[in-house]
Amino acid sequence: MNPQAVWNKMLDAAESGDWNKAGEHAESLLAWMQRNGFPPIVIPDHPMNDDWNGVLATVACQFVITRQVELDSHDGQ
């Protein structure tokens, strides 16, 4: 897996409003990191170590998944 590519795809999907696709990427990236895969570089202009990148990527992925679930529950009403 290329976590940087998945991160970028997740951001692009969220920016375009495709929260289902963003959620798929977020789940994939979280699973990768939970299996001790290295995280993406979250803020390229401010290099940080893997611990920082991992925490920021995890929070962002959790946000995307939460957003996806919220929108799916509104669509089902």
C-alpha cells in the first residue's frame, strides 16, 4: 500500500464531497496504520516524525468516517 497516495485520494474525495469514497480511503488507511504500516506525510510544509503524522492521520480518518456515517444516516431518513 502507498499510504501517501491513499491519504491524497481521501483528501481529494472529501474536498469534492464524495464522503463515501473518502470514507473507504480512510478505513483503508486506518487499517494499514493499525497493522504497523507507516503513516502518510500529513503536512508536507512542516516535516514531522511518524508519531505526529500517525496521530494527525488517525484523527483525520476518524473525522472522515464519522462524517460519512452522519451523511449516510441523513440520507436514510
